[in-house]
Amino acid sequence: MKIRHLLLAIAVTAIWGLNFSVIKLGLTTVDPFILAGIRFTLCALPAIFFIPKPDVPWRYIVGYGLVFGVGLWGVVNLGIQSGLSAGIASLVLQLSAFFTLLLGARVLREKLSRYQIAGMGIASCGLLSILTIADGTVTSAGLMLVLLGALAWSVANVINKKARTTQVFAFLVWSSAFSPIPLFALDYAVNGSVGYRALVSQIDARAVLSILFQVYPNTLFGYWVWNSLMKRYPVSTVAPLSLLVPVFGLVGSAVIFNEQLSLNKVIAVLLIVSGLGVGLYGQTLLRALTRRPELSQR
């Protein structure tokens, strides 16, 4: 990978990791579902008027929009508001990779390898270590909600895979149009008009910047760059860089919210990231390592 593309990929993972802290900043004055609703409204508008509909059935566009917008980010926002720190949320959400493998085995009849099973076991130990954190940055409600968001992300991944679209950016824009109304309706069903009155009277520059960051650098720019790199380079070259997301997530939370990186958190990061590495890339790495001695002998 060219150095400028590598730096661009690392920048995107930094943006994605920092986004969790940015979300938490927005949640100080905006309700979780409203925040997500505004985010996906701006992801869809005005871009949807200029980008043709992707050539996939409507059920995939609508389904992805509902699951990705409501099930993932609406629920993750609620989890962060429920007391889970931005850093821990960025780490726990990465477990969606294993939920995707399990769903793929169930829905797409994909066989799980021993590396994937071993990786799940290692990452599960990391999740258990999170339960031992007692510094106020982990709540059971917040943890369960972000785990639910991780499951929703895996469902969204399966929908995306079944859609088989090459028009990734158009798919993201058009599916985003189906997220806002359910999100706004959910907030009204739970809180009535309180959240909307607060939005009008309390929204500040911090919340506006949070929304703009989530829409443009994080969603539209980040996914466009990432998918462009995925088209240019092998998946095995680009995808492992996503393991940097929770690292940047924890660093961002430590800088912005002064979150303490205790030994339990460091252990959780090492276990979950190692589990992801073994489960997703262990076989590829082993092949690369065993191939080099053979080449040197020749």
C-alpha cells in the first residue's frame, strides 16, 4: 500500500474512533434518537437528489437503513447516554465482527474456521474483563445496549452482503433516507415532545459540531475513502487497519473526557483486539509466515 493511502486509512480509523467521543458531546444537549435522526437526515439530504438509486431491490435499501440507522447508531447512542464511556463503546462495538461470522454461518451457510472460533474465545475473555471495571465508565444497561448495537451491525453487514452492490456510496445515501422518521418517532414515543423542545432551546455549538462531524468526516467521507481503498487493494491489506478504531476510541475518550486507562481496560483492549486479529486474519497471517521459509529455501 502506498504511504499516502496508508496514512489516509489510518486517518479514517482515527475519525471513526474519535466519533464515539463526539457522539457523547452531542448527547449532552440532544436526545440519542434525535441525534441519530438528524445525522442520517443530513447523510441522505441533499445527496439523494444528485446520486442515482443503486441497482438493488428496495428491501435491501430499506432494511439496511432501518438496521444501520436505528438498530446500530440509535441504540449505541442510547448506550453511551446510559453510562458506557465512549472508549469502551468503541471497543465493545468491534464484537460485531464475530456476530457477523455467526450470522454468516447461520444465514449464508458459511463454515466457521478454528481460527474464528479461537478468536471468539479470546475476545469473550476481553468482554468478561470489561465487567470487572468499576470506575464508573461501564454500566450494565450501556454495555447491553452497545452489544445489541453490535448485533444490529452484523445484521446490516449480512444485508449488505446479500444486496451485492458495487455502488456502496449510493447505497449508504439512499438507505440513510429510511432511518430518520423511525428514529424521530421512537424519541417521541419514549419522551413525547420533551426532546424536541429541548433541541430548540438547548442546542449549542458543541451539538452542531457533533452532528456535522458524524455526517461528513465520519460517515460520508470515511466510508467513501475506506471503500475506495478496499477496491484498490486486497481486503487482507486494508481490513486489518480497522483494529485501530478502538485504540483511537479509547485515546479520544481519555483526551476529551479524561477517561482513565486502567489495567482492566488495557487487558480488555489487548484481548478483544487480539481475538479479532486471530479470528479474522489468523489463517492469512499463518500462511504468510509459513510461505516465507519455503521461498527462502528456493
